[in-house]
Amino acid sequence: MRSAAAFLALLLCVYWTRAQGESGGVRENDITQTEVQSEILGVKATSDQTNITPDIWAELKELRDMVIQHSLELREMEQENTDLKSRLNTAEKMVEELKRENTVLEARMSSNEFQVEELKRENAVLEARLNTAENVVEELKRENTVLEARMSSNELQVEELKRENAAIQARLTASENKNAVLEARMSSNENEVEELKGENAERPKVAFSVGLTDAGEVGPFNTEITLKFSKIFTNIGQAYSPTTGVFIAPVRGAYYFRFNGFETRDTNSVGIRLYHNGEQMTYSFDKVVNNGYVNVSNGFVLQLEKGDMIYLVLCAGCSVHDSTYNRTTFSGFLLFAM
Ligand SMILES: *[C@@H]1O[C@H](CO)[C@@H](O)[C@H](O)[C@H]1NC(C)=O
Ligand SMILES: *[C@@H]1O[C@H](CO)[C@@H](O)[C@H](O)[C@H]1NC(C)=O
């Protein structure tokens, strides 16, 4: 009996050790171990009393069934262990894999954090610039308002100036029209002036003034004589001849003539006839009395044909006097040609 109990104890010991080694710390096994130990103590107590009952076989049988049962459970647990190991391996691989991924993600995270810092800094700069820009925008808005006001004012002025311009334009147009008319008239006038210049250039210039003599007394003579004035003051056109004493009209026209005869000798008579061709135009006469002196003079506008003759005749028995004082003179000029 003692050997059987010892064997049983050994068997339980082996079983317990294996169970402890392979599934270390499983609660279910701990319970089983406690129960088995209790059985062993029970067997020991019984064998110590050396009073083994026939029930022992039944108990052994029960114990054997328990062992079988525990073996089955043990196999089951071993299977479970294998499964758990496999799952553990898989899990460990996954952990490794996740660690690697973690490392990568950490690196990326670092990089992202760096980028975030960078972006924060950029953000700060951009915010500062944005503030500045907003200030500038406000300033520009204010300036815009001022400029709009000035613009409005300018537009009014522009409208005003446009109106003034239109008025000035109208006046300018009128003025230009007047100018055109005046220019036309001016042009016409210039033509007329040119024509007149031409006519003037063509118009004969005739004017003379002559004195009789510096010799003093002329006459009296028995017959009348043509007075030949020898002192030429002017003789434009040479129409008066001092040689013959006759003026010959170079063109048809209106002429003016005048003469003066002077005498100082007491009782002498001054009688002067003015002739147009053979026709006498005047007989002007005077006589010196009381030791005085006389002037005989007259003047005519005469219409002459070209070649007409004008001359002065001193009547028979008459006399005149001339000296450096130029008191007996004859003058004439063309008023206008016809
Ligand atoms: C008379 O006419 C001459 C020019 O021919 C002039 O020099 C002179 O002064 C005149 N004599 C007088 C007294 O005016
Ligand atoms: C005549 O004319 C001379 C100048 O030529 C003048 O001195 C004199 O007084 C005049 N005599 C008369 C009566 O008009």
C-alpha cells in the first residue's frame, strides 16, 4: 500500500511540474493542483493510520479518471498553448511591423511637425503682411474717397469747360467765317492795289513851277510876247519848255495852272493873258500907282487833250519884274488823266 501511495504522489508531482512549466500561472491549473495535493494529504493521512479501507481502490480509480481527465485537459491546453504561441508570434511580427511603421510614421511626424513650425512662422509673416496690407487698404480707401470728391469736382469743371469750349468754338467758327470773308475781300483788295499800282506806275507824272528871271525888269515891248520862264524850280515830266515858254499836255486829263506877275515901276501896267492852244482864258491886268507895286494872278482847272498847249503872253506896252525873290511865276500839274 505504501508503494502505491508513493507512486501516486510521484505521478502527481510529475504532472504538477509539467503543468506548472508549460502553462505557468494558469488559474485553472492552480485549482487542480490544490485539489490533487488535498487528495495526496488525504491518502497520506489514511496510510499513516495503517488503516487502509477497501474504498482505496475506488479512490484510486477515481484518481486515475481524474488524471486521465487532466491529461485530456492538458493536451487541450497544450493545443491551446501552441495556438497562442502561433498567435503570439504573429502578434510579435505585427508588433515589429507596427514598430517599423511607427518609426516611419514618427519620422514623417517629425517632418510634419517641422513643416508645421515652418508654416506657423510663414503664417506669422503672412499675418503681419496681411495686417500691413489691410492698413494700406484702409489708407487707400480714405485716399479714394478724397480722390473721388476731387474727381467729382473735376468732372463738374470739365463739363463747365466743355460748355465754355463749345461757346468759344462757335465764336471761333463765326470768326473764321468772317476771316474767310475778310481774306477774300483782302485778296480782292490786294489785287485792286496791284492794279492801281500798275495804273499809277503807268500814270504820267506832270508838275512844274518856274520863275521868269533874276534879271529884274522885263518889258514893256511894242508887241505882246510869250513869257519864257527860265528859272526851273520843278519840271517833272518835262512838259514845260523854258526855251519856247509853252507847256504841252503829255496825256489827256484835268490840269491846274496858276501864274503871278509882279511890277514895282510907277505907272507901269501888268497885263497877262493865259492861252489854251489859240484860245485866251484870261486877261489879268493891274497898274502901279502912287509908287506902290502890284501882283497880277489867276488860276484855272483845264481839261486838256494830249498835245494841247498852255502858255502866258505879256500884253503890248506891259511889263513885269522878277528877281531872286521869285515874284513872277508860272505853275501847273496834272490833276488826273482821263
Ligand atoms: C528863289 O528861288 C531860288 C531857287 O531857285 C531860291 O534858292 C531862293 O531862295 C528863292 N528866293 C527867295 C527870296 O525866296
Ligand atoms: C504882291 O506879292 C508880293 C510877293 O510876291 C507881296 O510882297 C506884295 O505885298 C503883293 N502886293 C499886293 C498889292 O498884293
